[in-house]
Amino acid sequence: MKKKELGQLLGRMTVAEKVGQLLQLAPMFYKGTITKGEITGPMAEMGITAEISERAGSVLGSATAIEMIAIQEAYLETNRLGIPLIFMADVVHGYKTIFPIPLAIGATWDVEAAEKMAAVSAKEATAAGLQVTFSPMVDLVRDPRWGRVMESTGEDPHLNSEFAASFVRGYQGDPELLSENYEKMAACVKHFAAYGAAEAGREYNTVDMSTRELYQNYLPAYVAALEAGSKLVMTAFNVVDGVPATGNEWLMRDVLRDELGFDGVLISDWGAVKEIINHGTAADSAEAAEQALRAGVDIEMMTTCYLENLEGMIADGTADVALVDEAVMRILELKNDVGLFEDPYRGLKGKQDRQTDILSAEHRDSAREIAADAMVLLKNVDGLLPLAVDTKIALVGPLAKTQDVLGAWSWLGDKEDAISVHDGMAKQFTQVDVAGAADTENVTEAEIAEMVRVAKDADVIVLALGESADRSGEANSIATIRLPETQYAMIEAIRAVGKPVVTVLFNGRPLDLHGLIEASDALVEAWFPGTEAGNAVADILAGRVNPNGKLPMSFPYTTGQIPVYYNHLNTGRPVDAADAQEHYVSQYIDIPNQPLFDFGFGLSYTTFAYTDLKISSDIITKSDTLTISVTVTNTGEVAGKEVVALYLQDLVGKVSRPRKELKRFSKIDLAPGEARVVTFCLTEEDLRYYKPNLDFTSDPGDFKLFIGADLEATFCLV
């Protein structure tokens, strides 16, 4: 449908029909519904009648093609103008084929892997009738107490930006062809803005930061997603500069729409419009509706402030119908962009062939490959790993046999489809004896005794432990980032057996590893790997895959060190290694300043050498392109993937500058003895930053460049 025709359709709509388009409801409110839908917020009595649902514009959380078709059919029978519903849901790291959590995908440092995950997710989700995914979440994260760090790709603006764009490309493909490509879906970048900076890591908590910090570190990933063509943006629950994001006219109109040029649909998060009242900037639902509308929120998710108030406010002149018209027009354009006016079922009605796209062998292979590449080898004393296939292994711990390995935001995935660690290892090792536990939160003495019995008869102990999937994700903040305390008695008992211990850790956030790292001869950070968890773990332990993941987020030394991140600013009294006795400097007196494991850290079964570093010039001007190259050689005996990263340090600026900033990275795959030249290019734009007046410019001055595998193994070039 052409834009002119959409405008004509808008002109035929009554005010009630327009307001209805701004309302999003769960499928439980519609005829034809099968499931109760996805529930992610407080469910108040909403007073939704059949008449209201018949003019609401979108559905949240429908799960199957059968349900979508039934709801759409019933809806179109009563909708006067034949405007179809659009179906949206959180497809975050897979639909039925569940991939590793996004934080783990960040650990791959492989943007093509992210794009593949999103493409597979879109193919399965669209086969189930969904047309929009509430993904990617691109919030910068520095506090692992916040459960939703699992949904981010880490602490670095550049890394997050690269992944944000890749996710959008994978979900949407060419945004201009979305109406014709029914295997793609519209992406919704979230949460705008700065939701990842919730104070104390507590979900839904307030955010307080400078405008310069917002622009410098938190906005870039949103910008990258928008430049990749994301069709929607979701508002954040938090305040920005004291004003709730969902009602923040400066943030949504001036920044998002005017500065960043976003002209797509802005949707609230679940209940966020009505929550403006709780924030204390609106006295009632009418004021909340007015603030959200003025801010440019087009769709209100699962509250009824627009529905209850806008018609009357338009009638008495307290609300501008032009603002409603522009919101409805954006919704109509989105429905048109995904092809709903041509086919409200996007090719699914009367066809079942696309169900073969769901949980296919090809998709499982992709999930397995990405899960293995996401795992980070944190420790490997004396080359304990990989293990020979005939090693006599005792597999013990609460994650040894469980299929609870999908992670949060896998609400459409089935645990029954997941491969447990035991099932995966049994396929690749000839001798695996197992002793598990029923609960990560309460490992019993009897279960520990059985683990010890099995461990005594083994050559190597593989200890599978960690969090349950529901201990991270939305609304799952924790105050102390340690394993559940019941697991430490188990760890001590296993270590006391006196056999080599390989720990495989399942978790949705960085953890304080003390008590575990000392008891482990080798430690594999597996995150929540998804459907192919057990196979991917076995691939790593057997050496079928050489570990190549790198941390996208620092692992703190202890909870009290949070927030700790690599690209921090210097202080007026920095710690000087040359004067370790100085007391009056910025330091802890009981722990180091540095995290236990820094951003970018990750070991391998092989070794790499960096030689022949070259730079095209020691001066760069506004018209120059600076070329930096290095030769990387696999000096070990097995093939391996290496992340080569380029960091920048601006020595003097108008504001204090970070000690290092990631500017470029490349992941390469080298056979034993193979060498490759890795080349990066920088321009003057890479030296720019936000000044106190928010000018985004560079300064004449001196800079240092670092190139290497991680922060500690970098070579200073200039």
C-alpha cells in the first residue's frame, strides 16, 4: 500500500479507532487465543471489553501460527476498515532453537554469528506467525548484579554497537524488502535509554548520569541499531535526568526523533506509561497519557492510559489529535512495511510447510557452533584441557544432568529439546560416570556424598555447576554475585578427592569466582548455551572446538568492586606500580583495583605470536586514513581462532578520557603455523568525543594505539 493510501485510510478512521491502534494487548483478550501469552509485568484489572479488543492494534506474546491465524481471522471479521493486527514478542536468543544468551554471543566477538542467530530466530518466529521481535537489547552494562546483563553484549560501546547492527540485519534483512520476505521480521531496539545503568543493579531502579556520559557511552549502540534500519524502539522503565523515559519529551523527540532521525514506531515497555504515575511526574492516568503522547510514544503496552483518556482529552482540547494521527500513521506504516495489508497472515494461512523451519537439524548445528565459540576458557593449568576421549571422567554437580540450560528469555523454548551436559559428553567420551543434583540452590549432603563416590573412581572430575536459568534475566537482580552458597560445600568436597577438576560454569552474569577458581585446575565459562548446550560443552572439553571466546564484560574481584570496567577514567591520584607503597591513592586496601578477569580475556589450546607491527604514519589529519597492521601467527599445534583488537588512548582532552577504548577488532581462524596480516584503518572521526558542551569533535594532541588479544597482552604502537 502506498503512503498516500495509508493517509486516506487514516482519514477514514474515527478518533476511537485511532486510539485503539495505540493499544497493545496480550492474546488472552482476543477470540481465537490458545495460550495466555507472555506475562512480563504486573497484570491489573484492565477492564478490556470485546469492543476494545476489536479495535486494538497489536498483540503481545502470541506463540503459534495456529493461534495467530485464529486471532487475526476473528479480528478482521469485526474490524470496520480491515486493518490487521500486528503480532510481537520477545524472541531474544531463539524461538524454539535456543542459542546462547546475548552476553555469551558477545563473548564470541563474532558479528556474523550474531547475525546468523538473529536470522535463524526470525525464520522460526515468522513460521509461528510473529512479525516483530523485541530485540536487540543494546543497553551498556557495568553492574552484574542487574539480571538483565544476560540480555546485553557487554560493557563496551564499540562492541555493543557492532553487535546491535548485526542483530538488526539478521532479524530484518534488507528493510526495504521486509514486506516481501516473510522469513524476516521487524526488530525493536531497546531500551531507550540507559536502562543498563540502573542504580545498585536493581531492576527498574532509577538512573542518574551526565548528558555527556549518555551521549559518549550509552547512545552509540542505539545509533548503530537505528542506522541498520531497526523499525521500532522501546522505551526504558527508568528516568533520564529525572524524567521517566516513557514521558521524556527531550529524550524521545529532541534526541531520538530529531537528532538520531528515527521515524519508526516507538513502543512503551510493559506497563511503562502508567508507571509514570509511580515515578511521581504524573498525578493520574490522564497526565501520564499526555506526557507519553507528547514524548511520541506510539504504542502503549498493556496499560490503558491512552484508551481511558485520549478521546475525552481530544474532545476538550487538552490533547492534540495531530499527535495521535502521527502515531497511528507510524503504526500503519509498520504494518505496511511487513506486508500485512497484502497478506495479514504473511503466507502462513492454509500452509504447514514452514513448520519444518522450526528446530531443524541445520538450526541446531548453528546453535551448537555458536555455543562452543561463546565459551571462554578462564583457566587451564598444565594444559589439562582438552581431555582424551578415553579419559575416565566423573561428571558431577547440579548442572550435570539437567536440561535447564536455555537461560532467561527462552520462554518459547522447550527444556525437553535441550542436550544436557551428560548426554553431550556421553557421545564423545568413552567413560563418563555421572552424579548430579536436583537443585542448584540446595545441594544435599547425600548428593554430595554420591558425587564424591563417583569422583574417587575417575581420572578427571568435570564439575558442572552454576546458576539456574531463573536466577538471571528480568526482575532477577542479586546483591551478592556468588554462586548459591549451598554449592561451596560441594566444591570443597570434590576438591578434597584429590583428582584434577575441570569446572564448567553455567550463568547469566559475571560472578565472583573466589572459592571456585582456586578449586579448579581448568575453568570453562559456558554461560547458558541453549538447546545444544551439552554437545557444545563436549566439543570444548574434547578439543573438537578450540576455545576462542573472550569476555565481553569484566568479572569483578568481588561484589564490592562493582562497577568495574576496563574503559574507566583516570583519577587525580591513580595507582602507580612504580610506587607501590604510596597510601594516598585511589585504591582498595583489601583487594586489587583490577577485576579478577578483565574485559577481552580468554585462553586457547594454542598460542599466537604478534610480529611486524606497522603504522602508516605517526600523524593523522582530518583528511587522512591511518593504517595499522600486525602479523599474527598460530605458534601452537592445533588450529585456533584469535580476536585481534585495536585500542586507543587519548592522552589529553577537554574532559578526562578513558585509559583505553576499543576501536576495531577482527576474529581470524589460523591453522598451526599459519600467519596472517591483520589490518585496521582509523580516521580522524575515531578520535572524536563529546566535549562539555556536547560538541562531538577531536583535539590536536598525542594518542597511543594498542593492538593485541586482550588488555594485558597488547602492544603499544605510538
